[in-house]
Amino acid sequence: MRSKNEVGELALLDKIRRRIGRAGSGVQLGIGDDCALLRPRPGEDLAVTTDLSIDGRHFKLDWHSPQTVGHRTLARGLSDLAAMGARPIATFLSLGLPPELVQNTKRRSSAWIDLFYDGFLALAGKHKTLLAGGDLAQSPIAVADIVLIGAVRRGHALLRSGARPNDLLYVTGKLGGAVAGFTKLAKLASARAARHSTTGLKVPARLATALQPHLFPQPRIEQGLWLVRHQVATAALDLSDGLSTDLHHLCDESNVAAEVDVTALPLFPDTTVEQALHGGEDYELLFTASRAKRVPSAILGIPVTCIGHIVKRQQSKPTVTLLTPQGAESLERRGWEHFS
Ligand SMILES: [Mg+2]
């Protein structure tokens, strides 16, 4: 006989299965069998990434709505596919949740987990990413672990290692918005009396736009695909740890150095240069391109800004130099960790 827990889990899986579509492009077989079956197109490489989100570390149940947690869980992984120029195919999601997040409560018509899937599946649908499997277990703390599979034209994935001296350095979108939004959310949290909640903070309408980059970051999938299609970028990565840290990653992998013009940084409204340089989780793309390539000022509606250039690496010089009106200074890696 199946235990009450098992019956509950099966019913939940059935509910999720009914919410997601049929197998999409690249997925032969989704949820229901022992394994999913994936089939990329001929001449494609598979791109695979995993990402772990933990309550208190990557999100807070009493700060973030379940929809936000669902969205952000997937956005982090999708952004890595965007950075490789990969087309998302499928995602696998394993959840470890305390029982009160799975059950309906008297006060609320939907359980936390249902609202989590609202956020998760809305973003998955937007980027045609099929939820093709996963697992669910009881856990003392909320944990969401995802695997994302994408496909990219064989040999054309955007790597961190391709930047060359004299290349120009570009970034999509605006910078600093995620950390600025997070700071505002933290202020809301401290203004409110401490109480245990799993619904997240109620965000006043006047803060909705400012909090958007933190609560609902948009992975630049379309822009990554565009860069591959037009063979524009020599190297790329997504800004998850903050520009200062991520640019060091790119320089290290390419064995080059970089100079960033502080006056060129595209700041999100109401953010500081510090936040743009070091704030993480913007999930914009940072890429390099040869000066011979014409890079448009926007790709599919998202602005693209040249913020500097690549130079030869020299032992005596910093890896990343910040050019300011007062002169040049070394830009240290100071990626920001939200909850540390
Ligand atoms: Mg990444």
C-alpha cells in the first residue's frame, strides 16, 4: 500500500504534469517514464548547467513570494544558457520542501508549491523550456535544485575563453538594478515587525519597477541566440556575481586584461556606480567582439553598451583597470553576496 505521503506526492506530480505542455522541440519524452528522452537537432552540442537555491542563502521565504522564488530558480539557470548562446530545451527540477509549503492552508486557496510553479512555469513557457522531470522530497529547509539542458550549433557556443586584445567589451541592458532592488526589499523587511511568513513581503506599487530586476530578472536568451546567429561575440558570460568579479573570470579564462570606462556604464535608474560594478544577479550578458564587427546599439529590444576594451595581460598591470575622469585605478573583484 502506498503511504499517505506517497499518494500526496503522486497527486502533486499529476497536477504538475497536467500544467505543462507536451514534449517540445528537442524533447522526445517528458515526465512520466523512468527517464526523459532528449533529441537535439543534428549538428548541435548540448549545453548543461545546474543551479542550487536554498532558503536563507539565495532567497528568503518571508521576503520573497513563491512566484518570485520559482521565477528566480529558473532564471539563474536560463541565464547560464543565454551566456553560452544556447537554445533552452528542457529543465529538471528537484524540490526539498517543509510540509507546510506543500499543503493547502485554510487561509490560502493555493499551496506555496502551486504558486512557486506559477512563477517557474511562466518563465519556462516564455523561453519554450519544457519541465521534463524532477523530484520532490520533504526537507527541513526549502531547497530548489535545477538542471537545464540547451542546444547550440556545434562548435559555436559562446565561451569565456575567446577574448583577444583590442576586442571591445559590451554589456546588455542596465546594471546595478538587482542589488539596488534587493537593498530596497531589505529596507521593507526591516521596517516590518518580525514574524514568520512564507508569502514574502508585500511590495508597494510605487516600488514595483525598482524591485523588478531583483524579483523577476530576465535572462537574455534571445540576445545570446542572436550573438551566435550573427557570429558577433568572441567571448561571453552572464553577470551573476557582479561586473567586477565576472569580468575577472572572463579575463582569466581568456588570459587577457580589460579596461572599463566608468562613464560608459549603463546604470539602472536610481543606482550607484558601486552597485553597477559590484552588485550581482543582474543576469545581463557581458561579451567581447572584434572592432571589425558592427555591434548594434540594441539587440531585439535590449540596449547594448560598449563599456571598455580588452588589452594584453601584463604581470605589472591589474587584470581589470577602471578608467575614471580622475585617472586609472585597479578594479578589484568585489562581487556581492546578498545574504552573506
Ligand atoms: Mg554564468
